[in-house]
Amino acid sequence: MTKTLSNETKLKIAELLKPILADQFVLYTKARNYHWNVTGNMFFTLHIKFEELYTELANDIDETAERIRTYGLNAPGTMSEFLKLSGLKEEAEATYPDQFTMAKKISDDYDFIAARLNEVGLKLQKEYGDEITAGKLYSIAERYEKHAWLLKSLQ
Ligand SMILES: [Fe+2]
């Protein structure tokens, strides 16, 4: 059961959520980029899949940002902050990988974020006793692991 969290604990948790928000935003941008620029015999499949993913990510971004606000910090909201905070690399400018590389890169990014979500979730649960936020992170991680598997299966 979640105990009552002090304001100080909530601020520490919000700080841990910032890189997750940044990862989600960088991946959102990459999924949009690939949705627009994918070519090849998997065009229809990937064009539709990338749209599904960025639509889902747009909701996830909002949830993470609003959780940060709920816990008392401002949510980062600029591209420069996202790029600094994220563990992901955005696609190089004017570079459009082939369809399978796009699928692999998105898949790897989902694996990366899922690992971070599980790691932060565990910390929130064990160190801060925030079962509710930990539970949210675990359930997002489960979805992301599935996306990673689906995209990897295209290779
Ligand atoms: Fe579109």
C-alpha cells in the first residue's frame, strides 16, 4: 500500500520522471519522422504502425508530464531540455534509414525506455514506497516491451 509521501519525496520522484518524459518525447518525434519517411515493401505496415506508436506516445507524454506537475515540479517542455535529459539519440538530420533499420531503432528505443521504467519503478517502490507511480511505470514498460518484440520480429 502506498504510504503518504512527503513533499520532499514527491520532488525527488518528479525529478526521476523527467528523463522518462524526455525519452518518450524523443521517441515520439522519431516515430513521426519514420511515419513520414519510411519507404519499401513494408511501407503500409510500418507507416500505420509508426502512427499507432506516436499516437500512444502522445498520451504517455501527457501522463508523465502531468505526474511531474502533480508532484510539484515544472515539466520540461522544450526540445533542448528533452535532448539533454533523454538517454535516446534522435535521428541524425536529413537521414532516413531503410525500413528495417527504422523498425530496429524504434524497437531498441522501446527496450531502452522499458528498462528505465522498470528501474525507476523499482526505486519508487522500494526506496520511496510510491506503489501507485511504480505501478503506472511497470504497466507502461509492459506495453513498450511488447512494441519492441513486435518490431524486432520484422527483421
Ligand atoms: Fe500521417
